[in-house]
Amino acid sequence: MFRFITALSLCCFSFSVFSQINKNNITIARDSFGVPHIFGTSDAETAYGLAWAHSEDDFKHIQQNMLAGKNMLGRVLGKEGVLFDFGLQFLNISETVESKYESDISSEFKKVLEGYVQGLNDYAAAHPEEVLYKKAFPFTAKELLKAAVLQTTLMAGVGMALKSIRDRRIEEFYQINDIGSNSMAIAPSHTEDGKTYLAINSHQPLDGRFGWYEAHLVSEEGWDIMGGLFPGGSTIFVGTNKHLGWAHTVNYHTFGDIYKIVINPKNKNQYQLDGEWKNFEKKKARLKIKIAGIQLSVKKKFLITAHGPTLKNKDGLYAIRFPSYNDIRSSDQWFKMNKASNLNEFEAALKMQAIPLFNVLYADAGGNILLHSGGIVPDRDPSLNWQQPLAGNSSKFIWNKTVPYNRMPNVVNPDCGYVYNCNQTPLFCTGSQCEWGGDFVGLHRFTYNRGERFKYLFETHQGKFNWQDFNRIKFDKSYHNTPNATYRSRFKNLYALSETKYPDIADAIASFKRWNLSGEADNKEAALALVTHDYLLKKLDAPFAFFMIVKDDRAESDLVKAVRYAKKFLLKHHGAIDIPLGNIQRHVRGNVNIPASGLREVARAADAKLYDKKKGLYKINSGDGFMQMVKFSSKELPEIYSINAFGASSKPDSPHYTDQMEMFQQEKFRKMTFDKNEILSKAIKIYHPGK
């Protein structure tokens, strides 16, 4: 009865918003691991099939991301969700999309957006029991775009800028977080088999709203690509088509600025700019938040200056200015990257500069490799001091242009034969004699352990690379062990602690000193390091990545407390301090609970958090997730090997909820294919949406 009544109430949005969709033209073929291969006559029909297939596997998180584009996430997620609703209004994203949609989005991509939302709306009508908030439907193409712009904008520094204002840590905490990734590409001149290699290895949360979903999208209009996307994504974000592939890694150029605003002491409605008092523009965010099952209406006022919208903390009023929330074309750019068939077409898509951040690492069947450190970066006057926060009373800090494509870090087909990035500065991304040599204000300059390890492993390699060498670099589990290396220099006081000075932890200090700085699951010193690092992270209240860039050493007293805590923790829960890392660090989902290798900020990235306090167990929440390892050749289709951390479905009753976990921890991959006949012949399920 409930299903019938709800379906009746939802019938108003089950109509076709894009009349050319024919479900009979859409075929979804699930392979043995449940990964959907979606075939449509048109791009719009393939997008419809993607929405349907992804909804079958994770409709909950798709809805949550879509609700953020409709100012309704607070009605479902409460306090957590209302922050995104506020961001949508604070950054004026709804109005920007509404005003620019017709002019800025290509007609081809509009059809994809329309096909995708029709798939979502039709799935909701057919499965009303899965709908989180009935009043949110139907979703529209513009709302899908609003959600995408909000998400990429927050990733491109805005989220961390707002957090740094709230936490009053603008000078030290600006834009740094634990979102990472690894990627590398090797030219055929440097491989034993003469093929081009590409590694796609993003570090995101393993599940939830920003966990990777794997799909293969095919249409008769030239769309044929397999890779990863987030819930609510209408295209592949990282992946491979028949001609080329690319990865993203997060870069940390300064994508925007924070300004300290001077308020008129005699008139709180005014702020100072160039010696004059200007009137604030006043806005009001209208929000609804679910608290204890009740929806409450909330209004939050905020002020806008010539710099941008403002937030207040105990130190005063601050404005932010980022170009990302004024450009709505990021998803359209990804779509064009999806359909590119060669380097020229791919670079044409990159030159849109609509995706507000990310390094792009590229390889293709023609033997080309590329690293481009992209994004939308303000073009700032280099004669000024841009240390954050900026003086908000001078218009000289208000930029109005962005750095053009040809001034961004770009390395194409270097003679050194390889490119790589692990979130380190793009000032080193290949061999020493082939590096990019440009500069601009706001250029990402700091590095991490992973980048240092890749640099060392590439530069010390003798001869050409084989496939085993390539995989060995990707799954490296070590902190670089030289005195000046990032990890050793930042934690040098930890490794200099004296056993005689601290006899109660002498055994733990000795354990650190004999540790090989590696995170294999059977390593018996790494567990102590994991718990010690975790204690220090909580004290600092910052991501582990922050340890990699700050120059001040940890105080000896803090280090001693951390080691004491770690020793006590391990003895209490595990009876010894020299236990295998995999005994304490676990890969967990549903009924599967297995030992996990890796550590924070190593190439085999594993960001673990304490999840079982009684047993003293840590669970991997982010780090290595969806991965593709690809070989390109001019004579045959790409060889694609992929794996995901859990499985293709986020539904606990699905056989594909946990079926990739063992392979993932064993560092094994599934071989994928573009051959439609092979896909259909081996598929475990073939169907049309809704049938």
C-alpha cells in the first residue's frame, strides 16, 4: 500500500523531460563484479542509463549530492547538510547557473544533463521507498549543474578557506587537507614492451558522497570510456577511452584569497576601501535544517563587499574571492575530455580552464604523455605581498583576471620519458633536466613524502621500465629514508628520543629506531608508528598532510606523550607493541574485516581512524580507492586493469558490496575490455532500465 500511494504521489515527475529517451535503446550489462557497461544510441540515453545503473547501486548518496544543488540537504542531513545549503547561497551559485546556463553550456552536454536527470527522476518514481525527500523531485538539469559547481568550488580551496576563517587559522591552515592522489605516465621509449603506461590512483573517501563509482559508458555518438565518477556525476572524471586516458591529482595553487575587512566604527553598515567608506551589500540565506526529526526554518544574514561574500569570527570580518564559483562549465569540460580521441582534442578541452583545480596526467595510444597543473588561478600582481589574509581596505589586491593556460605548469612528451604527481609541487614532475621552469603568484611549491618517493624510484631506476616496475612504484609503502626527506625532517625529534632519558618507553623508542619506515601489513614496528601519528594528529587538529609542509619541529614533550600513549594503547588492546600492522589496521565493510597495508602519505595510501575503541582497531576510511593501470599501444585497444576498494554497490544486500576487497588488499586487478561482444557474452545480467 505504501509503495502504491508514494508512487502515485511521485507520478508528477515520472514524465519524460527529454523526449528522445527510449529505454529500449539503452542496455545495461553487469559484469561478474557488477560493474555496469552502459550502451545507448545517443549520449543522452547513455547518461540516462548511467543515472539508472548508479541509482541501483547508490541512490542514497546520489540524492544527497543532488540535494546540495537544490538547497535541501539540511532537510535530510541536518547540520552537516545545511552547511552545503548555505554554501550554495553564500557563493551565489544558483543565480550564476541560472544566468549562464544557456550561453555557457554546450548543446551536446545539455542533452547529457537532461538525459541523466530523467534517469534519476524515473528511478525515483519506480523506487519510491528509496527516496530520501519526496519534495526534492523532480530534479532538473540546472540543479544537477549547481550541485557539480558547488562541489568542485569547495574542493578548489573555498571549503578550506571557510574552515580556516572559522577556526581562526588563516595563516597556517589555508587550503591544506588530506585529499590526495598518485599518478604517473611513462612514454613507450622508456618501457620494455614499447607501450605507454598510465596509473590512475585517486585518494578519496572509500565510500559515501565522494566515494568512487566505476562505470563504462558507450553511445553511438562517440562516447566510449570507462573509469570513475562520484555520486551524481554525469560523466567520467578519471579514466580511459579507446584512444587515451587521464588521471587527476589534487594541486594546491592558491585558487583564491581571504581579505580582512575594516568596518566603519561609526557605521557598521560600511567598510573601508581605498580611503572611502563603502556600503555593504546585505544578503540572507534561507535554510531549513532537520533537528530531532523536525524541520526548522533558519535565516542567516551575511554581507558582501567588492571582494566577495564575508564571514565573521572573533578576530573580525573576512571576505573571500575565488573565480571558481563564477564558472559553471567544469562538467562540460570533463565531457569533452571523455570524448577526445587524440592529444590535440584533449588539450583543446583542457584549454577551457573550467575545472577549477587538479593536475592532469595523460597518456595515449600515440605514445604521448603530459602533465598539466590546471585550475582557475587568479592572475595577481607579483610586486605585492599576497600573504593571507590580505588587506581588505585596498583595491590593489582585488584581481579580475586569471592565469592563462600557457602560463600554467605544462610538460608534454619530456625527453626524460616520464611524468608523475603525488600532490607535490609541479616544479618537479619528471627528470631533473626536463622540469617546467615557469612561475606565477600562488604557485603550489610544497611537497610530500609520496612525491619524493616517486622521484627517487624513477631517478634511481636502471634501464627501461617493465610492468612489474610500474606496479612496484605505485604500491610503494615507505616514507623516504634520507635525513633531508620530508617525513624524516619533520619527525626528526621523534627518532632522536633517548632511551636512557625515558626508560619507561625505551622499548618503544628502540622500535622506532629500527623501523624501516614501511607499512607492509606484517611490519611489526609500523603499528606503533600508526598510533603515535594518530595521537599527534589529534593534538595538532590538522590533517597528516600538514605535518609534511610545516617547518617547525614537534616539541619533545609532545612526542614523548605520543609514544607513551601508543605504547599503553598497544599493550592494553593487543598485549605487545611489536604486533603486525595488519592486526590493528583493517579494511572493513559489512562482514568483511581483513588486514590492511599502507600508511598515511605513502604511495599505498591508507588513512585510518580508530573505529573500535574496545578492541583498539583502526579502519581505513580514505586513501587508495578506485584505481586503473593502463597500457596503450598504437596497434591494439588499451589494456585496462582496474580495482575498487569495496565493490560496485553500496547496498549491503548486494553480492558486489564487498567482492573486490580481498583483491584490493592483495594488490590485484580485474582486466577490463572495450569489446562489446565479449562484455555481453560474459555479463551476468543484461537489461534495459526499468525492465
